[in-house]
Amino acid sequence: MVEGKITNQLRTLRFLAGEMTQAELGERIGVTRQTIAAIEQGKYSPSLEAAFRIARVLGKSLEEVFQWTE
């Protein structure tokens, strides 16, 4: 099995998107603020659907928001 880690630029991109709060982003994609916080901290990996929604709300590609390293 290949081990990998998903990292993200979520906090930076939220700030650049008019200082959007975790709660605002969560509301726009249909998850809680706590879920956004956990994703930002790398404690939780979003579903593929949630990842695409986050990228779309931030106006970025999936790869600009999330990175995967082996």
C-alpha cells in the first residue's frame, strides 16, 4: 500500500478570498465550520465532492488548493 499525505493551502486561500471565514466557506459548500477547521489542520481529508466544491468557491483548481505527496 502506498502511503501519502494530503496537504492544503486552504487557510491562505480563504484569506486571499476576502478573508472568508471557516464558517462562511462551510456554509457555501454544505459542511460545518468544524469540518473546515479539521481539513485545514490536516486532521481530516475532504470527500472528492467537498474538495471540488471548496476549489470552486475559492475560484481555484483542485491542485491549487490540495496537494498529495508520497
